[in-house]
Amino acid sequence: MSFLTTSHLSRYFDLSEPWLVRKIKGQPKKLLKAVDEVNIGVERGQTYALVGESGSGKSTIAMMVAGLLKPSSGTVLFNGDNFFNPSLGKIKRMSMRKSVQMIFQSPYASLNPRWKVGDILKEPIKAFSLIEDETNQINRVCELLEQVGLSPRDMLKYPHEFSGGQRQRICIARALASKPEIIICDEPTSALDVSVQAQVLNLLKDLQQAFSLTYLFISHDLAVVSTMANKIGVLKQGILVEEATPSKLFLRPEHDYTKMLLSAAPDISNASRI
Amino acid sequence: MTSKPVKPLLEIQNLDVTLKNRDSYFKALDDLSFNVLPGEILGLVGESGAGKSMTGSAILGLIEPPLFISKGKIIFKGKRIEENAISVRGSMISMIFQDPLVSLNPLRKIGDQLVETIRTHINIDKAEAITYAKNLLEEVGIDRERFNAYPHTFSGGMRQRVVIALALAPNPSLIIADEPTSALDVSVQALILALLKRLCKERGTSIILITHDMGVIAETTDRVAVLYSGRLSEIGKTSEVLNSPKHPYTQGLIAATPRIDADSLKTKLYQIPGTMPDLSEIPDGCPFHQRCSKSIPKCSENNPPLLYDRASCWLLEKESV
């Protein structure tokens, strides 16, 4: 079995009118199927990418995989464990949380502006009681900063003193702090410039090798996905329409929606088209 | 055919925009010169802070203190406009912004907003303006019946269509499109860019397309200007610049752009070391030399001018000798 498996994963949102209005107008319940019966399997140490347009359910899947949102039906299994299994003990759940971390799209919104970088990075270490001793905590923070290409001195600065790319590095360091096995990257470079995006993507690749991390990579940008993913799942309105390796998906796409996405994506190699 | 060169629609000559902070002055745009020809789509590309939007604002006279135009000329149809851009703003040069939700008034019907724009710039009565507005809506692919709808009832792509209709309403000769599709999905982006391109080719309207996306540049523009730290680093035909870039920054930018390619997983992206310097920290000489892998001693001493009307790089000078 794969390291991370979702089976028949679904999430519905209830958009119906209030009960009385429904009765008077004789309307049925209205459900939005944000994610509908999605089955994916992610192998350890590999990158699985989910692509699709806004509203296709990419981030909803990420939330469910991270255990932040309860699935309407279906399960997410990590090494055979389910976050939402009621009989899962507190300690076990804690260790699962520790092994799943997230990197968000906007490095501007995901760092507390009033906390120093050192405190931001210490937070997961303290929350999971990984290191009790203060000096060792600081040593760990220095180590993390160096791993993502920042200087240990940056620990005393506030997030606003950094550029977008550097902030995303801080977010990555924070995700690494609890020594996770899988990191969910939700559009990690959409807010960044091209040259900075290249730096962050390369950093993510290096870290994957160094710590044998598994990534669930979410993006709308097929070009970015092609540089990162071992396997790609294409989502359309909550349904997984195609799943393939990059070489197959880009050379011989099967589903019409994948073909449409590929032809619509602006690609720098197309300069000769004019 | 005539050998006479086409007279440019817009000429920017040696434009400097300066930021005054207490007693220090920083150049946000430094000696920028380029032309826009009638009917062409010129792309302005660069990273955040390179001065792309600043150039757009300068053309429209939207530069406000603490920024000011300290040098240079902006000539539109033979007239200097850097002092009184209001005479052309809206009527002859219009603008499309990134976020279509912010550029439409949420409290007014789109029809009213169109009619208002039309009647501000064209002298026609209300009934004519309404017909004109409805025709415009149809042209950008929106049902005439939606004339009385409010902006929130439209999706992002539809709103951007309305914004394009608004920009086209006064029949401008130049549209400055500032990241018009960055907030949209790829499939919608392709439609909007195709629409913008088609309408402007039909009317002979020029476009300055400001974007950070090299893919959009490749597929949409005729010529492209690459900006770095408020300076023009390279300009030329899009296919030439993208296929054989002369400036090391352009080369790096293109190499760093991920491509849709089945094999790219195995290789790493090229990465330009460092980041673009802050306005207050732009080095002497070429602003890129500290990050440049090919820099020569001259690069840190003198700022290269635009050589061969193509790139601002001392290496080009060597190449010809």
C-alpha cells in the first residue's frame, strides 16, 4: 500500500436554503460536491501533484489530507492510520500531526507579523515538545534556517524585513521543524517572481532528497508541476479526471480537460507561434 | 512598399522617475527609453519592483509625490504629455488593471458604468450611448441582456471582459494592460488574452502589456522590453529576445522559467543567485553585475547604455569587436 492513500474521499458542502424556505418553495437540498470520490496513492519519497483550476477541489483535498477538514465520506490513510478515526489515541494523533506539515500560498499571510522568526520556528518545536531545553531549541532554529538558505542571525528579525522568497523559506523551515514525513505544498510559488520561484522549487527538491520527504504538491501551473512531480492528478470540479506520470500526461493526454489545460497554459517555448 | 520608418505612437525618451525620501533621492526608473508603434503589442516584463507598473503610471501621469518625473520626455502622437497627461488619459490611452473586482464599482450596474465612461469621452446622447454600450458588451462576449447586472453577479473572467469593454469604450489608440490576467485561471486567461489581441488588431489599437509571466509574453506580444531595477535591460522582437537573449539577466530569467516538458523533472531549474536590489542599494555600474555570472571589471564601473538598440550590457560591445 502507498504511504498516503485516499479512498473514495469526498467532501460535500451544503448550500441549501433554510429549511422553511425549502419547504415553502418545494426545493430539495442543494449540495456542492467539492471533492467527489477521489482515490489517490502517494509513494514515500515521491511528489504527487494535483492540478486544476480554481474551484476544482485541490485545496479541499489538501485540508482533508492535513486533517484540518473532516471528509463527508471516504478516508485518508497515512501508513494505514486515519486522522478521523475516533479510537485513535491522543498520542498517536499528535505524532500524526507532527508528520504532516503544510506550506501555504501566500508567505505574507502565513507568518505572524508580530513574532520574530526565531519564535515562529520555535512554535512547532514547543508544541510537539520535541526539544525541552532552551539552548538546544535555539540551536535547532539555527540549523533549520541554514537548511533553507538563511542566516542564523535572521532569527531575531521580523517577517516584514524579508522579501517574498525569503519568507517562503521561513515557511519551509517552519514546516521542517517537526521533522515531518510529508509536506503539503499548496501553491507554494504562485505569489513569487520567476527567479525566486526557481530558487524555492530547487530548495524543495534538495530538501526532498536530504530528508526523503514526500510532497503533495498543489498547483494550477502545469509548467511548475512538470519540474516537480513524479505523478500528476488532474482535477475538474472535484473529480479526478486523469492520473498519469508527467511523461505520459504531457505527451499523450487522454482526457479532454487535460488537453484543454495543456493548450491554454502559456508556455515560453511557444514564441515561434507568432 | 515605403522605406520610411513607421512613426511611433508613443515615445519615451530618457525617462527618470525619482523617489524623494527626506534628503535622499532614489531612481525608480532610470533613463528609460522605448517606443510603441501603432497597432503593436509591446510586452513589459520584469520582476516585482522592476518598474513595470511605474512606467504605466508615468505614461498616464499618475505619478504622485514622493515620486516625481525628474527627467525625460513622454511623447504621444507628437505631443509631449508628461506634464498634462489628463488630456489623453481615458480618452486616448486607457488602462486595464489586474484585479477586475477592484476596477469596477460594486454599487453600480455595469451598463451605467459603461454609459458614464462613453459619455465622458464621446459626445453622444444617452440612448445612443446605451446602444453603443450594448454593442461593446456583445463584442467582448457578454450577452446584451446583462446590461443591467451588477459586477458581483459576474465571474472573474466575465468581469475582466467588462473591464476590457470599459477600456475600449472611448476608442483609445493605446491600452496599458497591467497584469490583466494574473488573477484568472489559465483557461480563462487564454480566452481573455485572445480577445484582447483580436479586438486590438481589429481596431489598430496598441497595447502595452505589463506582466511577469514569460509564457504570456511569448504567446501574446510582438515586441518585448525587459526591465531590471528601473532600467531597460533588453528590448527586441519577442521571438528574437526569447530565442536568443543577449542580456545575461534575460538569459537567466528565461532559463529559470519552468517549461511544460516531460523530462524537466530530472533536471533542476537554473537559478539566478540573490534577489533584485532595493532602490536604495542599487550598485554602481550595471545594476545586475553582482548577480551576473559573466560580469567583467567594466560592469561594476560604468552603467552600460542600450547597445545596438537591443541590450544594455557591456558584453555586447565586445561581441562586435
